[in-house]
Amino acid sequence: MKFVDEAIIEVHAGKGGDGVASFRREKFVPRGGPDGGDGGRGGSIHAVADRNINTLVDYRYARIHRARDGENGRGSDQYGKSAPDVLLRVPVGTVISDLETGETITDLGSDGARALLAAGGAGGIGNLHFKSSTNRAPRQFTRGGEGEHRRLKLELKLLADVGLLGMPNAGKSTLIRALSAARPKVADYPFTTLAPSLGVVRADMNRSFVLADIPGLIEGAAEGAGLGHQFLRHLSRTRLLLHLVDIAPPDAATDPVREAKATVNELRKYDETLYRKPRWVVINKIDLLPAEARRRAAMRFLKNLGWKGKSFIISALTGQGCRELAFAVMEHLDQDSGSGRVAKSRRNRKIPNPER
């Protein structure tokens, strides 16, 4: 199924039923009085997060959603029936905003979360409610209220703990295949990854985290170049970014330092909040370098980049350093959440660097 993470829809809530002016007509009951009932409520439209749905593709084809109108009131004290509500099932992580104002209506971040998108109109009042000691034969009644009408933007943001960032062919899809059971397409040409994918990385029996892989960023992505800018929103919920760098690009004219700086620059242009998230540099494809030159090349790269933060040296293809990276990420997430559920045997254990 094609991955769709954005859609625009219209929602029309139902109109409330009208009240009615009616009088009791019964043999041997003179001047029976008013008996007009109220109109029913119009149907409302709600959004419900469903973990069994992965994309917004259904809303690319079904763009207009209408709820039914409430029934009108009737005589003999009969009230009109209220219309049923309409439930729109969307993936967990969907953000819904008003297309006209840009206001965020709801962020459905958990399975079963529910939000009102358009309220149905209230039912009108029948003349039964207007009778009094001075008005024994009221002819007043009210019409049902109009239902709300909105144009909405649905935007899916994947729920992941860790996001992969980097140029096309930096090895992001290979890394997620090495760490999890996810199987995104891997090939030796740019933009192999055309849609985000998620993988669950299990550090041990009781601890795991979700890793998100998005299409690679290129220079000018913030202005619309390439594919990565379309999916950067999926990194907004992450707690840690792993910036993958190809230390041995196939083209000798390609400078890994310049490409790494370009990626970070595009991230900052897109969203300052995303730029300020914790970020680690992961130097990938060391298997393509001679064993004796790997560490020197990595240290030279970090020095030229001016990177002072945390870094790792791995080979996603052979798995070298991947396990240590997964443990380090898990420890960081545990500390960040303040859960304190770090196993005693690992709490004081130094995570080894494969090149030391």
C-alpha cells in the first residue's frame, strides 16, 4: 500500500431537526393544549485513533464526510430522533488542524484517543415548552440549528523514539534492517527509501525502542529539493536523532564533512525545535576502509566537522558496532524518561567502542 501521510477533507455535521407547533386533537378532550415535540440533534463527526491503520490513504479518495440531519418533532408529544455520529478512524499520531485558520484541533497520540471535529446542530423546540398559565395555546416553535462545517488538514506524524537523519545512501535503511525486523528496500542508488518506515529495536527482554527511517535530505531540502523535507515532520516526536554519515562515499569528489554540515543546515532551516533535539553522529560504512585507517579517518572527520558531542563508528552492513549503539540509545532513553528501570548489571557497564 502506498504510504500517505497528509490529506485534506471536508466535514459537514448534521442539521438539528425542527420543533413543531401542534395541538392535541382527541375525542371528548376539548382544548387539549399544545403537544408539539422537539427536533432531534444532528449527527456530529469525531476522529478516533486506531492502531490498526497505518496511512491516511482512505482520506485521499473520500474527501467529504457528512453526518445525517436530526428528525423533526411531531405532534402527540413525539420528539424527533437524533442522528448517529460519524466516526473517522485515523492512524495513531495524526494531527488535525483547521485548514482556514491553521489552528490545531487535536493531536491523537494514543490508540483510542477521540476528538470532536464538527458538532451537530441542536434540535429545535416544540410548542409544548412554550405553554404557561397566560399562554394556553402557544404557536411558537424553533428551528433546528445548523451543523458545523470545516475544511481540515490531516497530518500523520509517526510515533518513534529515535529518528535517522542523513544524506541519501548514508545507510539508514541498512541500519534499521540490522537493528530490527523492519525490511525497507535497500539498493545502491540515491532515494531508495521513498516512504518512512518504523522498526522496533529490542535491547533486552524488557526494554525496546522505536526507530524511524525517513528519505534522505539533500542540500536545498528546506526549499523543496529532494524527498526528505516531506517527511521531516515524522522526526518531531522523537527524543533522539542519529545523524548517519557515509565515511567512504563512492565519489571521490564528495566531501563527508560538507554533506554532514549541509544536512544539519537543512534541519535548522526546516524547524529550529527539531534542530535543538539531542543528536548523535554515527559514522557508517567503515567496512569499506582498511582496518588500520578506520579510526584515523573517523577522528579526522569529527575534527573537521567540529563535533564535540557523542559519536559512534559502525558498519550497518556487517553489524559492527550496531549492538553497542543500540545499548547506548536505550540507556539514553531510560535516563531521559527518568524511569530508572536500568538493569543493575548494565548501569555501571561501560559501552565499548568497536574501534578501541
